[in-house]
Amino acid sequence: MCGIVGYAGSAYAQDIILDGLKRLEYRGYDSAGMAVLDGDRLQVRKRAGKLARLVESLTGNSLPGSLGVGHTRWATHGEPNETNAHPHLSADGRIAVVHNGIVENASQLRHSLEAEGIVFRSGTDTEVLAHLIARHYAGNLPEAVARCMREAEGAMAICVVMQGQGGLMVGARRGSPLIVGLGDGEMFIASDVPTILSRTRRVIYLEEGDICTLRRDRCDILDAAGAPVERLVVEVTFDSAAAEKEGYPHFMLKEIHQQPSVVSHQILTYAGDRGGHISLPGLIPLYERMESLNRIVIVACGTAWHAGIVGKYLIERFARVPVEVEMASEFRYGDRVLDDRTLVLLITQSGETADTVEAMRMAKRSARCTLAIVNVEGSTIAREADAALFTHAGPEVGVASTKGYTSQLSALALFALDLAGKRNVLCEEELCVWLDRLRAIPDMMERCISRRDAVRNCARKPVYRDALHAMFIGRGFGYASALEGALKLKEISYIHVEGYAAGEMKHGPIALVTDALPVICIATRDAVHSKMLSNMQEIKARGGQIIGIVSDGDTAGAELCNDVFFVPECPAPFSPLLAAIPLQLFAYYVADALGRDVDQPRNLAKSVTVE
Ligand code: G6P
């Protein structure tokens, strides 16, 4: 992961870099650092821990200069301490490098550099790059960077400054994203567009293998073959809306509360406020191929993969097309059988998850049709997939996805219904009925949120808050909700949690049930409701502590539970949109009661840009 920002201009580089790092912290927060050139003096400051520690160290002791690079780290090679924080310097201290990615042949390169007498200061793979650039430097920094990139294997984006270069900064990308921002008398390099949007809207998306050389008033790019190239300058129209907490104690809680309006806005955008017509303009490039479609493979990671499971059930239920759901990290290294009539559907909030990006590229290389359900416009997947359906969730800052997830669910529902209409599985009147049911969901989500106090009071009970283990179970659509509920609680509370298909309980997990095991049962009314009640009876008989997610008025379900979170009754295909809310709130309030860092849980990052 890691976030990179570079500045060449005439303003105070330190402040611009810090502002950029603040926006990039979602990519990692193990340490942060910067290198600033003041005339010919290169100064470096870095700190372990959150960006706030770097800011503290600069207060009253700032780094002057108007050219510099900054970095926020998610540790891959080497523990997250100050020595391993970026930037890394060449042995003579003249070259500073920040890096996002992994140098896969770092240990071989390190051995050969050590054999030449180089003494390494850190345990990182990045330091190898600083020494390699120095080894190749013969008066031309871009050329030295190009040679370094040829020698280093793996996916990476780097930004380099060097003493004695007269205000020049070099960036290079291969496999990891890097953009250039063109300002008025100032230039930027960054891992993503929002980092620099407060200063310019004119950006260049660097392509694979590009090396850019920036001066405050000039940008030169060499392509992968080393030839000078002009890249398209894009005027970015999307909003950088500096994400603020707006009175909420955490971004996660704010984002939970935003869900009804995000989903409602999305449905209104794509299906209006009445009728049976869906308009998904992003899908137009695929329409011809969609007619002959006979299989969909959904590829995603993390929470987006859970959305993919709901997507499978939705598409099979409404459009009657067979769907498989794959984790991107498995799909991309597998040897899948895909034919011309297979659509590869990528689901991703960020549009930058390394495994999902590579899965998409792999599918494209074999001429398969790719569609992305994606939130971040301008992201790698949004730009490279054959077609994109935007979820319009706005910036999601909390590492644990909330509105990113539910906006994926509503987009998948719209996609499934649209496909059903196009394939004549549902007629317009049926579509109209289903769309009206979907349009009713945001109000129901609002009702779920209004019941948050009941969830908070329950989450604070020692039996749940202090549990060492917990289990989430469900069937059908409830199974997907169980997986997502389990991930939410696990990632922000650090409690060991498993999500299981309820029907599998008897094949092992029921052995874990004791009176110390909270079991969260997704038991909303649907075709498998009675089967869920049987599961709950079996858990109750063994003393398990049951929290039920139960439909309003379901007294039989509620009676089996120690605690209940009621949700309005809705059609099963849309039930994950409602179940998500008490599950997210439960995870949030447990984690908060335990004093966890809810928005930035340990060891995680929002955007996983390394494999
Ligand atoms: C990380 C995030 C998750 C997210 C996953 C996939 O693990 O912490 O919240 O679900 O990446 O990210 P994507 O941006 O591809 O949806």
C-alpha cells in the first residue's frame, strides 16, 4: 500500500506534502516521513506511527524548501519503526526515494550491493532502490531511475529527489498507481488524484512503465521503451470533498449514517423515483456482448467479495445467469476456464486493490469482457475496465467499509434487475414492482439506524464486549450478511470471529458453542427462516449466547435470542442492505467500548495496493 506525494514549485513544500499525506493516510499509517530540498540542502524527517507524530516533530522545527517528497507507510519489508520509514537515502545521502509496492528481488539486489561495500541502514526493500539509483547515476537522474526500474522486479511506484539537480523530481510507475498534477508554476506527483485536488484539477494518469521528470513549470514523460511521450491531460470534474467527521466521533459512524442517502441517491440516479426503467449508462459499451452472455465471474477482495456473494444470489435470482464468486488473489493465480460469453465483474470500492487490478488485466489480456462496480472515479479499475458502474458513495475514510459495501449491494441489485429485463426474464411491470421494493429500502435503513441505542447498549454488555471469540451465521442472503458482520467485528475489535453458513454448523463449528460464545444469527423472514430457527434452537440448547437479527414482529425468532436487533421486513434479496446496519453498529460499539482505533485498526489499510 503506502501513499506517495511529491511537490516541485515555489510554495512551502512541507505544508503541501503534509496536506497530501493527510489525504493519503488511508493507504497506511505505520509511519510517515518527508525529504525536502532547500537549495542544495536535503533534509529528511520521519517518525514511526501516525502522521500526527510527524506533524508534531515539524512544529517549531520545520523543513524549509519548495521541492520535496513525502510518504505514509504500510509496512511490508521491515518492522514499522522510524529507521524503516521512508524516504530512504543513498549511501552519500544525496538521493531520497519514497516507494509504494514491493521489490520482489530485493534480497538478491541487497546482497550484490553489500558485496560492493554498501552498508544498509534499514530492513526495507526500498533502500535497495536508493542505492541502485546512486549506482546508475552518471549525470542523468531520469536515466538512473529508468535503469533502477529495469533491475528491480515487482509492482512499484517511486518518487525521487536528488541534490544538485536544480529543482527536479522524478517519478516512475509499474504496477502501482501514480499520477501527475499540473499546477500553475507548480507540479505534483501522487498515488491518487484526491491528494492534489485542492491545488489543481489538471492531471495525467501515468501509464505502465512511464518515467516522468518534473520541474515547477515542466513535465516530461518517457514511456516504457524510453521514448518521449505526450500523455493526455485530464480535467478532473469529480469532487475532492475533504472528508470531515461532521460532529461524529469517528468516520465509520458518520459513514454508517450516510448509507440511506447514498443508496437512495444511487437508486434515484439509475432508476428514477418510479416506474420500471433502469438506465446504467456506464454499461453501454457492453450491451451487445451482454445478449450472448451465459456466465458471470465476480472477482473482488474483502468486503467487496462479500458484496459479490450477494451479487451472485441477486443475479441468479433475477436474471437466471450462472455466477461464480472468486477472491481476486485466488482468481489471478488460478487457471480459470473463461470463454467469450463470460463476463468478469470486478467489485471494488477504491478501484486500486492490487489483486483486483491484476485480475482485471488478466481477464482483459485473454479478451474477456470486464465490468467494474467501483466507487472511486479516475481509479485504475474505473479507467481500465471495459465498462464501469459507479456506486457514487462519496469518499469512504473509515478502513472498515460500510457505505462502500451497501452501495455495492444496491448497484448489484440494479445491475441484476437490468440484466433480467434485457434478457426478458422479467417484464417491465415486474421490474417496476421490484424497483418499488428497492426504492423503499433507504427509509428502512434509516429506521435501522434510528434503533442504534439498542445496539449500543447490547454491545456494551460484558458477555459480548469481553468475548474472546464470536460466530456469525446465516443462510442464503443471510449467509453473506453473516460473513460481512463477522469481518466487521473482527477487523475493528480484534475479537476472533468466524462467519459461517448456518447449515454447516453441524459439520464442526457447533463444537465451539458454550455459554461463553456469542453467536450472531441473521434470521430475517425468508424462505429459509424456519431452518434458521432450528439452528438457533440447537445453539440455545447448548447454552450459546444468541443475538438475533430478526424481522419486525417475529416473536418466535425473538424468543430464541438473548438479545435482538429488529429490522423492518423486506424481500429477501434486499435484506443484506438492512442486516448490514445493526451488524456494522454492533462492531462499531464493541470496538469503541474496547477503546480500539475504529477508523484506523492495527495492521490494516483502506486500499491494499500491494499483493
Ligand atoms: C481492504 C479494506 C476493505 C476492502 C478491501 C477491498 O481490505 O480494508 O474494507 O473491502 O480492501 O477493497 P476495494 O477497494 O477493492 O473494495
